[in-house]
Amino acid sequence: MVLIAGVMAVPAAAHPRYSFSVTTRGEVAADVERVAAVARATLNDPRGWSLGGSIAFDQVPAGGHFQVVLASPSVIEAAAPICSARYSCRVGDQVLVNDVRWRSGTPSWTRSLEEYQRYVIIHEVGHWLGLRHADCPGPGSIAPVMHQQSISLDGCVANVWPLDRERNAVADLHGVVDQYDTQAGVLQTGARGTAVIDWQSMLRAWNPVALLVHGVDGVLGPETEKWTRKFQRSRGIKIDGLIGPETRRAMKSAP
């Protein structure tokens, strides 16, 4: 969740480095060192808000640009009117991680607890970076990481990492270039993983009838290749079914 009032403006920089500390508040049972380790790894993962290395996140002993706080439900509920004891919450420079949810997840989450923990860090720090909540694009679509997946998937598929458009938004807000695209390389038939999920999600956003058989499954099979070719044909670029820089650029500029 996010405190709508007083959204903090984060200064832009050519290659920004943001510091954060990890602490606790209230009675908690989770291992705070584990929270810190997950936060460090998640925030600097090229698939996340590091944008392939354009933004760095450094843990410091105290203070920092923002604080990841492992907090009891009662502490979170009292932090701001918009916060709830049931979920995590971001208030100003405080990323409040709900101790109970950290240890158990939520009923709506359909992936592993470890993935849920990464999602919580990505989602709440996404608010600190300047993003608001996002809606599920439609049944079967991959959920934006800024969708409130802890509450409901609304027909979307659970997702840990920011979608292409979410990374682009953070890049624009912080004055950097998303380098993850170039690191993803050229995707071809047989590829699997987050980069494929991103591409399939963009195909579905471009044409709602795309990928009706297998959907957004993270596997670049014949159906995804077929729709990639259709997209390339519609944009007047090389029709080879490969997902490289030219095809990605064309998708980003597509209406």
C-alpha cells in the first residue's frame, strides 16, 4: 500500500545510488538479517529496480534514503490512516514490511513464499521510487508488480518483477536508461523466463486476442513466435520472429 499524501520526490542523477537501512519495530518473529539479505539481492537484481545496473542500492547501518522496517501488524496499522494491519505499507521513507505476511504470505499469492518476499520489497520500494498502484490489465495477463497482489490478483497471473513499462517509468523518473533490455539479448524460440513474460505481456497489451491458447506462460513457443511475426509485420520491421532491440523499440512506440 502507499501513502498518497506527501509522495516524496527523489532527485534524479546520471547514475544514482540510493542507500537504505534495515531495522525492526514492534514485536516481530522473522529474522531481520534474512529480510536484509532479501532486500539487498532483490533491489540490485538486474530484473528489478536496478534497471540492469543503472541504479544501485547500498545497505547502510542506519538511516539512508529509505528504511526497510520489519514491523508488527499493530505498528503498521498505526503508521498512517491508509495502512492496514493485514498488509505491508510505505509511508514517506519508511518501507514497512508486515512481519506476519513476511512469514506466511497471503491467500491471494499463488507462488512461493520466497517469491512473495521479493515481491513485497519490489512493490513497496516501487512506491518510494515514485510509482502508484497499477490495475490488472485483464484476465490471464501478467500482473504489474505495482498491482496489489497481496490483496487480489483480479484474474492476473502472480508476478515478482517489474514489467517493461514499470521499469521505463522508474527510468524516466530517475533520469536513467533501463539497461535490462540490452542485457536480455535476443530472444528466440525455446527461450524461457522473465524477459519472455515481459514480451508476452506487451503482445497481449498490443492485441488483446494474442496468445489465447497458452497465454503469458514465460515460454517462447510457436504461438508467441507467430504473434511476434504479426507484430513485426504491422510495424514494418524485419519479420523473423526474434525479439531483439529493434522489435523491443518498436513495441515501446506502439500505440
